[in-house]
Amino acid sequence: MKNLVNFAVDYAKHGFSVLPMIGKKPLIKFADQPPLTIDEITKIWQEHPYANIALRTTNFFVVDIDRHENGADGFKSIRELNHPDYFRKTLAQTTAGGGQQLFYMKRDDLSVQQNIGWLPGVDIKAHINNYVVVAPSINHEKRYEWLNHEPIVKAAPELIHEINKQAPNNYSPTEFKASGERSATSELFEKIVNGLGETGGRNNALASFIGGLLFRGVNAKEAYQLALVANQNTNSPLSDNEVNRTFESMLKKELRRREVKN
């Protein structure tokens, strides 16, 4: 691997908010923080010469298209949307996992909502505290590569309307604090919405989540689907392989528990 510091500096000079990554995990805390300066980028890559590069989705958003092992085919979903006019020609890259990402500038007249699971196999990464790993980063010995050198164009209004139409609404309920102690079941429900937490503890959080569902008698098929939703709602979700391995491990553990109990 080579040091990507020059690429990181170049991204920053072009106005992007750069993040250093180990694989797909951020090396620094960045939520609601200002972009790294050129000097800060240079220092970080001196200390971590093989760090990958990610860009925060601050003034742009990404249509993230992938094929998942659970059967969701983002490329098929885009075709079946039957609106090629929504997807203006813009900067695009292939990901290390074989997917594609289309980069669009956010509009001043329309806000775009982050929408994980917009279509089967298609996520919209748009929150200012989200990010995408970019070329020439490498993950599991596979490289991110730019498909073209097109400028990032402004998203079509029709695309944003379509994304927002299927995105969660902006209603915010009145704050309510339950009386008494919080139950493990309530925490399970909240994890479906809030995701698995910080990158360092996602695997353990997922295992605990799956184990809690199975222990409470949720069928394996439904428990797996809920695990996928919780993972998709995580800021930096685990790969399908990691989710599948964790689920199989927890399912075997639950089956052993039931055998002992009987």
C-alpha cells in the first residue's frame, strides 16, 4: 500500500471534508467538527501512512448502489425505478465491494434527507456526519476506483423529491420519559431505530441485539430482518458477511441454550 496523503490533501483543496480511515472505520472523532486543515491532514497521514480516505457528505450526497447477499440488488432497483432521467451524469466510483456510488451536489432550494434503504440495495448517504470511502482507498485488498472524471453536478429536483417521498418524515414527538427502570426489551426496540452505535462496538452490539431477540422467542427469519434494519440504521454499517456470521453464531448459541433447558 502507498501513502495517500497527497490524495487527501488534494481532496481538501477541492473543498471536501476529509477523514482518515482504517478500512472503513474513522480514525478520529468528527461528528459536528470543522473540516481538517491541510496541516492536520498531513500530520495524521504521517502518523498513519496507510490510512484510507473518506469524505463527509456535507455539501454533496451519494446514491450508494450495491448487491447484498440477502438478495437485494441495487442495480436492479435503479432499473425498476424506470427514471434514468433522475440520474444526471456525474462523478461516480466503484466500491471495493463491487457496488457503485453516484455523487451529487446538494441543492440550495431543496434539502435531501438521508435514506438508508431508499430502495432494495440502494442507500442515500446525505447526513453531514456521514461519509463515504473514496478512491484510491483499499479495503480487503480491493480498490475503490473512479469510473469517470465528470464534475459533481447538482441533483435533479425530481430525484430529491423521490428520495424524500420515501424518507422518514421530520415529525419529532414530544419528549417522554418512561417511569421506572428501562427494560432490556425497550432497549432492543430502540436499537432497531438508532442502530448499533459507535464503530468499535458494533459487532458486540449486534450479537447482543440478535441474542436478545432470539431469547424472547422471535423467529429466526424475523430476527435476521430486524438485525439488517438495525445495521442499516448504523452510521457505518457492518458488511453483510459480518452480519451473517454474527447471526449464525448467535443462532447456534440460542439453539444450544434451548437444548440444555429441555
